[in-house]
Amino acid sequence: MFEEQIALGAALLDVEKPGWRDKIDVETLDMSNTWCCVLGQTFADETPQFSAPYWVAVDRLGIETDSWGRDENGMLADDYGFADEPEQRYELLTAEWIEYLSR
């Protein structure tokens, strides 16, 4: 269901954050959690105290998170597989990221 979005998100991180995969702990990966999601784990070391790394990541990567604005490529966080609306599908998104990372 999220294969294309995850591939886009991984490609973006490959360019912007080489080595990002080494920071991901699939045992704690939870795409509904701003600390335990792919962006949260990737940007955790660069996040100021009391800030959620997901929000630091989308800011630094220039990714928009709602339909009011889109990034320079016309994309939203959902389009990169970093978020999902409706939230009921976060378990599936997490499972698909784990499957992608296991390849």
C-alpha cells in the first residue's frame, strides 16, 4: 500500500542524510510516534531538548505536513511515507517500513 511513498522517502533520506538507515532501530520503530518514527530516529541526535525530532526533520528537509502547503516538489510528508492520514493506517505504514528496511 505504501511502497511508492516509502521508496520516495528513503531516496530523499539517502540524498539528504546518508547513513540514515544505521540510525533506525526496527524493534522500536513506530510511525505514529514523533520520536520513534523513521524521521524521529534519524534526526534524534540533532534535536534540541523538548522538541520532537519528527518536526525538526520535516523543517530541515523542507517537507510540508498539511495540504495548505507543499514542498518544492509539490509533496507532503504523507507522499514520502513519513506520515499518514487517516491515522488508523500507521500500524501498516510501520510494518511496511520494517519490511523495506529488511531488504
